[in-house]
Amino acid sequence: MELTGLGYETRLQRSPDPSLNGLHELERCLTTGGEPNPTAPRTPEPEEEPQARKELAPPGILSPEAIVLLAPFSIFGLLARLGIEAITTYSNQSVFTLAWVQAVGCLVMGIAQSQKTYIMAFYPPLYLGITTGFCGSLTTFAGWQRDVFIAWTNKPFNEASGWQSFIDGATRLLFTQAISMGSFLLGLSIGHHEFQVTPSIPPRKLRLLIAVVSLLAYIACFPLFFLLSPSYRSMATAALLFSWPGSLTRHLFGSFLNARVPHFPLGTFLSNMLGTCVTSVAYVLQNLDAIHCNITAMALLQGLSDGYAGCLSTVSTYAVEVNLMSRRHGWRYVLASWITAQLILVLIVGSPKWSGHLTPNITSCS
């Protein structure tokens, strides 16, 4: 079977287990990176046993059950990103922090992609949660492009020469791309193992319980924001409020737009560009001299950047798509993503920065 809609040249291999052959129709519900194709057929239900099959029928990836399951995985992905950033940020560090973030997210994505058949057979929303929810929220395209732009335009605020600033930005741009692609391929290699068991879909009552717990996990983020110390708001609790909306927006973009343009995943592209816009605006507002705000407002801006923009934009899905495209289409997608994101940053961040209205490294109100 061939993945269509994006011009991919990779074919899905049929499982040697005959009992899993029916899953390939279900697999067509997903395009790369867990972004769905709403026009693809669902698993056919045999007419001879409609009631039993109805009880065990897997939910679609646009069903409320699948969408709700994105919530906890988005939260875990965001927390993993913030945790990796915290433990890899120190003085005289050799590798920039986001390199570790993108590497881990793309590694997990590669493992999930290689085990797609078995995950989908067990519980299709679980595959969506791992790829679109966890990996998509762990990696961030917007933060990557923002750091590249800041590195390139940082000369007025430090002692680096123009050449050193250029090398710094180019290092972040090119090495992040290489690390992401390499980590994804490593994940594919690690996860390349065929299980000799036949997974089964959880019963409806258990799936309902999972959905309720998933929704409660996100609802719990709101009292955490108000009950925990205000110092945690800019660190994590504000971002948690925006994690699920960010990944859900990306999921819907991918569902309805990824197959619209041949050889170009429009949904992922727009998600990354919108995420870049949001994080750019948040960065400007946090660093404008003329703005006088309170600590809560600054924490919410950080939450928008880390939570909504971070979970809306993704490198893991982007890496999968580039890997599956032909070389020509892949480079077109990569260059379009790089250039468009940098133009957005020039328009939103560059103007106030070069006019002298930005004071860098301000992350809280005085």
C-alpha cells in the first residue's frame, strides 16, 4: 500500500501475521507523523457479527475519544520539553538546549512509526497520542526558528562579531535539522522489531474510562495554576493551560489540510508558521520597554510561547515528512519552512528590535 496525498514514495509492508492484514485499511487513516487523513476509510465491520464488532470497533482519529486522549500526552510532552531544557541549561554548555529536545522527540517518533501497526491494532488513539500529542508537543519548530533569528541578530547586545553571530545561527539551524533527522532514523532502527502477539482493542468501558481520566488531567491544570506558587506559573503551570489547545489546533490543521497540496504537507506547515507568529509576538511583548505589566501577565505570555506555540509547532512530524518525501520535494519543504519562519520573525521581532524598543532577556515584569 502506498501513502498518497503528499507524494511519498515509501510503501507500507504487510505484516506476516494474516490476522493483522485487516489493519492496513485502518492505517490509511493516518498520514505521516500521526496527522490524519479524514477521507480515508475506517476498518470495515463484518456484517455477520455487527453487535460484537460494534463493541470492539476502534474509534476514529477525529472522534471525541481520540481528541480527548491528546490532552494528557500533550501535557507529558510539554513537561518533558521543559524538564530537558532545565537539566541541559548550564554555564559553558557545549550543545544548545533545544538540540536535546528535538533529538529525544524525534527518537520517540521514529520508534512509534516503526511500531505503528501494533499500536494501531491495540488502540488507534494511542498512536495519535504518542506521535501528535507527546512527540509533537515535546519538539518545537517555533522555538527553534526563534533561537536561530536571535542568534543571527544578537550582535548589538553582546560582543560577538557579525561573523560569529552568523555561525551561531547557522549552527542552530543546520545542526538541529541534522540531529532531528538522525534521531528519527535511529528511532526507526531501534523500533524495528516484529512482535509475535496479536493485540486487541480495549473494551468500550475501559476506553471511556481512559477518556474521562484524560479530560480530568487537563482540567486539573487550572487549579494548579492558581493553587501553586506564582513562581511556577512562568516555569510550567501557565504553559500547561495552553498545551492541549496547541496540539489540538495542529491535529485539526493536519487532518483537513495535509492532503490538500500534492507533495507539500500544508497543515503541518501552517501549524509551524502560526506557532512562529505566536512565539514572536510573545517574545516582543515580554521585551518591550514601554510595557508595564504584572507577573501574571508575563507568566501567561511565557505560557503562550512554551505551551500554545510550543505544542502547536513541531519538529518530529516535520522530520517524518521530510524523510518520506523525495529529495526534491523534501528540500522544497525544508527551505519553504526555514525562509517563511525567518521572514515572520523579521516582520514581528526585527522591527522593534532594530528600532531600539526591545531590551533582551527580560522575562518578568519589574
